Amino acid sequence: MISSKLFGKVRQESIAKAGTVLFYLGGAVWIIYALVKYLLGWDVSLRQFLPYHLAAVIPGILLKRCAGLIYAILSRTQ
């Protein structure tokens, strides 16, 4: 099956850890925003950074909260 080739042996902790990393990367977007806006003085708006924040935080939360379900689905297909 294609999923076993892509994922190999995936553990539930690995899925949750990937979610944590995505969550913090999404939060780090605002650090970059603050540096660009206040330290460099560039004219940027929140709307330029919000999609990147949400693109990391939403999947990160889903991976953290649903790690058990994702693991069960992946383990059944392998």
C-alpha cells in the first residue's frame, strides 16, 4: 500500500511531536513579524503574516489532539 511506503513505522509520539513543532513554528511567525515591523521599521500588516501562522498552528493542533486517531488509522493500513 502507498501509506506504508510513505510513513513506514509511525509512532503516536512522533505524530504528536510533529504537531508541537508546527504549533511553535506558527507562534514564531509573530516573533518574525515583530522583528520586521518594530526593529527594521518595515511597513507590514498583520494580514501578511496571519496565513502563515494559521497554516502551521491549525494542523499542529489537529496533529497533537488527534495523534491517537491518526496512529490508529495509519497502523491499520500498514
